[in-house]
Amino acid sequence: MIGKLNPSEKQVTVVGAGISGLLIGYALKRKGYQVAIHEKSNRCGGLIESKHTACGLVETAAHSILVNESVKSLLDELGVEVIGVNPDSKARYIYRKGKMRRMPLTFFELLGTLFRFFRKPKLNKPLADLTLAEWGYAYLGKAATEFLLAPFTTGVFACHPSELNAKLSFPKLIPASPDFSFFQHFRSMSKKPKSPRGQMMVFKNGTEELIQKLEAKLKDNIIFNSPIHDLNSIKGNLVLSVPATDIQYSPLVTATVFFNRDAFPKSPPKGVGVLIPRGEGLRILGCLFNSSAFKGRTANPNQVSLTVMLGGTSDPEAVSLSEADIESIIERELQTLFNTQAKPDQITISKWSRAIPVYSSNLCNYINHLDQTFCSKQGRVIFSNFSGQVSIRGMIETIQSI
Ligand SMILES: Cc1cc2nc3c(=O)[nH]c(=O)nc-3n(C[C@H](O)[C@H](O)[C@H](O)COP(=O)(O)OP(=O)(O)OC[C@H]3O[C@@H](n4cnc5c(N)ncnc54)[C@H](O)[C@@H]3O)c2cc1C
């Protein structure tokens, strides 16, 4: 969140009824503010939509959430049910050298990473200015950066660690002193009181249920078809919960693919999913094994649901491909991964040309600029997925500290 509310002014205008606008609107209403949420379209949720299709559930954007105690307390208060990963399907894979692997590093690469873990890093710039790749090379080494960190950041931000500012994207990775090895940092962190990381969960009835429950609590406060362009005329507190026009977002295509079980000659993939580093011969960025990891993702038990991601900053052309081209890439690459022997029963595609903000050093500068200009006046706040937290969990934790 950028900026501060003016607590002596009880009126709040929130612009945007995506998850960020709804969460902050709800938190402020509970605190006794008079809230008016202006949404330019005729629906709430922005990027988030859950489609209940003939084959099963399709999420257009957020599909899962890390649930810790503070997230759980809000979900319980709203009456939103979440379900955890099936205990026998917890494996996560990285694709390397033609195979899905739980540990993608070789023995010697692992030794090199362990060595760096205990070594004081060689840094040529201040910790706050490091890209995530520079951080990774210094603290973990090249192999762990390219085959563990890079697929992970692709899964969260759809871009490479070299595009991310380490402190902005993963603040907990930054040690208190540049003289600390990663091991010393780890030890100092374990002495601090921790906020529990939480468990990966999905929404039983789809992520949109969270939107609907918030919308129900705010039904008298949301004004649809009400785009706000002129901010000067707004009285009282103003919260902007809309995307920024002048920052970089990674483009993304997601496709939820339903197969009959018989399409897999052995058995469907088991686990949470696989991430695919660039340079391994596949265009897709990763694949979630929805029906293996979570209950209730398909209309009937003979079906298998997978969600495939394509695009990101390394492949921006993907969002301009036709649906037929996207389908043929996905079918071909799922065959490479799982040896599928039949065509999918259904593919539902969502395309986002501006999907996820790139948490880069440019974004750091932009946040500082907003802090010193628009948000320097008390009562002007920015709370959106570029203002510090891209995930729903992060947003919930932020509004709970208002
Ligand atoms: C493919 C994908 C997968 C993801 N997976 C996950 C995940 O698994 N877990 C997770 O936690 N997060 C995930 N995320 C991130 C998360 O979904 C987003 O960060 C979040 O939904 C963004 O919400 P928002 O409210 O900030 O923005 P938006 O959803 O973009 O909402 C902005 C709202 O503002 C409205 N608006 C815009 N301009 C105006 C205006 N001038 N006046 C009035 N209204 C306006 C828009 O119509 C829209 O409703 C994913 C994102 C994507 C794209």
C-alpha cells in the first residue's frame, strides 16, 4: 500500500472493484468509514472469474491462495470455503533435460549451491539495488538461480529473475547486512517472530466466491458502470485500486484443459504441477495438475484437469496467437510431457496482455515517485497489485494491518 488514509475524514472513495478494491473497501467499512466503490464495468472481480463449464471449474486468473491464520480468519468471517492439496499429490516438479524432476540440480550443482550457502557473497552494488538474478547468483549460484529460482519467479511473476528487484519482489530474502552469508541470514530470520507462511489451498467453489461474498457485504457501496477519470473532484479519502498505465506488466495466456483419463497411457500426472525453465525446448511456462492436487475440479471423476501457462515477458507474442494456434502448441507440448494419446475434451483460454506487474527497479522508482507526489497528501492511497503485494494473501495481510 502506498500513502496513508486521513482518519479524521470518514468518507472514502475507492476506484476499482477488483479483489484489491473490494478487500480495502470491506476493511474500511468495518472500521466505520463511509465507503463508495466506483467500478467502470458492470461486474466485480477484475481479472478474477471462475467459470463453471460442462467439464469443470476454470479459473481465469488467481486459482490458489496461501492460507495462514490471518487469511483463514477473513475467509471464515466471509463464509468462503477453501480446500488443501490432496495429501498424496504434493509433489512439485521442474522440467529439465527432457524429464520432470523433483530436484532439477545435479549432484555437483547442489554441492556448489551448498558451498555458497555458507560463503560471504561478493556483491558489487547495495542489497536494495540487486536484481533477483544478481541476488541468486551471489547467494545460490548459477544453477540454482536458473533451475530453481527462475521457474519459481516465472510461476509467480511470469518473468525472469533478472527483471525483478530482489527487495521489492521477495523482501524476506534480503539479509540485514551484506556481510551475512545466506546461512547467517537464515539463522537471524529464524530468531525473529514469524508470520506463518500458510498452506497452498484453492477455493472450493472457485476464487470468484471470495469476490461474491465481498460484493454481498458491500452491496450498498458499489456503483457499477462508473469509471472515474477526474480525481480532483473527489472529496474525502481516495483509494486507487486500478492497474497503473505507466508500468510494465507481463503478458500471459492461461488455458484449462480437460482430458479423459484414458488419454494418458500410464496414468495422469500426479502432484501440484510442473514449471519449465526457458531453454528446455518447450514454449509453455508450466502446468498445474488441478484434478490431481485438489478435489472437485472436474465435472466427473473420469476427467483430468490441467492449467497451462504460456507467454510471460520472454514470449510476449503468445497473447497475440489465435486460439487454434494456442491449442495446437498446448496439445503438442502436453503430449511431449505426458505422452497423451488423445485430443482434449475441452480447452478454455484466457488471454491477458497486462497480467502481472513486473516488480522491477523501475517499479521501485515509480512507487517512490507516487509516494512523494500523489500520495504525499494524507488521504491519498494506492492499493493495487503493483503497490507491494501481487497475491491475494499479501493483499489480505496488508488490509488487516490498516
Ligand atoms: C493468470 C493469473 C494467475 C494468477 N494466479 C494467482 C494465484 O494463484 N494466487 C494469487 O494470489 N494471485 C494470482 N494472480 C494475481 C491476482 O489474480 C491479481 O493480482 C489480482 O486479481 C489483481 O487484482 P486488482 O484488484 O489489483 O486488479 P484488477 O483485477 O485488474 O481489478 C481492477 C478493477 O478496476 C476497474 N477499473 C479500472 N479502471 C477504472 C476506472 N478508471 N474507474 C473505475 N474502475 C476502474 C477494472 O474494471 C477492474 O474491475 C494471478 C494473476 C493472473 C493474471
